[in-house]
Amino acid sequence: MIESQTNLLQGTLDMLILKALGPGELHGLGIARRIEQITRGTFQVKPGSLFPALHRMEEAGWLSASWGESENNRRAKYYKLTKKGTKQLGHEQQQWERIALAITAALQTG
Amino acid sequence: MIESQTNLLQGTLDMLILKALGPGELHGLGIARRIEQITRGTFQVKPGSLFPALHRMEEAGWLSASWGESENNRRAKYYKLTKKGTKQLGHEQQQWERIALAITAALQTG
DNA sequence: CGCTCTCATATCGAATGTCAATATGTGCTT
DNA sequence: AAGCACATATTGACATTCGATATGAGAGCG
């Protein structure tokens, strides 16, 4: 079995979910698929991480949800960004850049 | 009060400690200072995070410790990398690059 | 000496985030 | 009808980080 996927870095899941929902609404598993896609297969989000995160983020007012039908005619919950969520995504991207720069700098130190 | 420091991204502390010890041995607070320095002040490692991490990593065989005296004549525990720790640092750097690339790619998507 | 400050290490409790495992239901296919 | 894949959900275990707090010892001062 090929082991290419990595465990999530704690704290990045929210950002990736927000980013995945940027272009438009998706249902839960659709979000997981898009995250896997845009991270080039590096991150595989497990259901046990995904759904609690979605609920948490809906609670926080970053996402709004509505029931609908999936591409395969299954009942599915569609999530989309709220205005607050869009703002949050901006914050998290900025934060990420700061952190990534700092760590990269540290690793390049003599 | 100026709030410039960020909470640590979970999972990066070990790597930063290993990196801080690359050039040579340091005592606990010295490690915290060097991390703050090489991350350009972005990360401030709190004692409540640092010491448990050091113990954990010593347990794992990545660090070895010995008691000595600090620059100010205080009793201090000096840590240095073991061979295993050096190897671990390599792993973690590689892992970090993979993750950072994947997330950066995701954030640059559409 | 007695007082306080800083350095240095240490631990505990709370909160959080992630995962593995498990569960439920439903549509599609055979 | 049986089996499979999709879709959401929850639970329990585990690790990590932080805030708060504690202890002890050297340094500096009146």
C-alpha cells in the first residue's frame, strides 16, 4: 500500500475548508475531495476530522449550510462561505504566510 | 501591549527545538531564545510548552541532557542532539517542505 | 542581613484538534 | 435481496499547547 498522504498539521484544516469553499458551495465529502485535489493529494481529510470541523465552523458563523441532493441523488448538506467566513479566510491566509515565512527562515538558518 | 507573537502551529515545536540545537548545546531557556531569534520573533515558546517537549524528546532519544552552569552561574540543564535527533531533524524538515508546498499550492489555487 | 528581582526548571489543569472506529441510512446495481 | 458506495454523524482515545503556578538559587541593593 502506497503511503503518500500526511496527517494534517493542526490548525490548517479550517483554512483549507474555507479555501475549498471559495469558488462555491460543496457538500461535506466534496470538500474533502477538493482539499485533496488542491493540495495535490498531500492531505486526505478523514470524516472524523471533517464533520466536527464543519459543525464547529458553522457554529462560528463562517459557513452556512442547507440540505440538498448530491450528484448521485443522495441527501447531502451543502456548505458555503458566509461574509464572516470570507473574512476569516483572509485572516488565516495572512497568518499562514507569516508562520510559513518564519519557519522557512528558521530552517534556512546556518 | 504589542501582540506580535503567534501561537505555535501544533507539530512544529519539535522541529524548531531540533533545529535550534543544530549548532551546539543549549539550556532550556536558551533554546526558547534561539527559536525566537531564528523565527525573527514570530514564535515565542512558553515554558509550559518547552519543558514538556524537551522531556518528551529526551525520552524519544533525540536529545541528551546534562546539568551544568548557565552564563549567569545558575544551574541549568544543557541539551544536545543525539545521532537519532539529527536524523529526526532531517525527517521533519523534509515533511515540513512537503506540507508547506502543498498548502501554498492550495492557497494559490483559483 | 533581608529584600526583591531575574533566571531556570518544573508540573498541573483546561482546552483544543485530530484520528480510528463505529453507526445509520439510502440509492444503485446485480 | 444482497452488496456496495455514498454521505453524514458521533464517540473515545490521544497528543499538543497554553496559562497558571511553584520552587529554588544567584545577583544587587539598602
